Amino acid sequence: MAMKNLLKEDNIKKALDLFKAADSFDHKKFFDVVGLKALSAENVKLVFQALDVDASGFIEEEELKFVLKGFSADGRDLTDKETKAFLAAADKDGDGKIGIDEFEALVHE
């Protein structure tokens, strides 16, 4: 499912533009600007499924690095520092990956 079916294209562009610079990514602000926080839990889970490229049921560290590209092909790769910080914020059970419930909780925290 394309992100544009769930989120406004203008919001996606605004959010990506805010975090063009390396090491500037802030997941809370990104989720807010892109419009994820305003989505229902069900729709946030659809976004998760779109970001879970290998359909494993988890967003692993390698997938997380490319999370902005999941919103638009123009998105940049996250730096290693940003990827690790994002993973640490979301991975509440310490298994090294983000489950669907962890993602939904992070978006709506």
C-alpha cells in the first residue's frame, strides 16, 4: 500500500524536507508533521506493514535505515546514529527489532 493512500503528499514532503540534513531526524516530530499521529491505530499498523519490506512482522535495523524511503523515494537514508536512536526508542522488549505494537505505541506516545 502506498503511503499516499494514508497520508497527504504535502505532509510527506514537508516532513522529509525538515530532516534532509544528516543526524537531524527526530521520530516524534517526523510522525507529527507527516500526519502519522493523527491516524487511527489500524492505519498506523498499515503504515508499519508498508515499512516492513521483508514482511517479517518486524522492522529490523537494516529496514529502519531506509524508513524515510518508505514514505517517498526522495527520502534519505538514516545515519547509523539516527537508526540506533530510533530503534532504541521503539524497541521496548529489547529484541533488536520493532514489532507492530511497539511501532503503534511509539507513534501515539
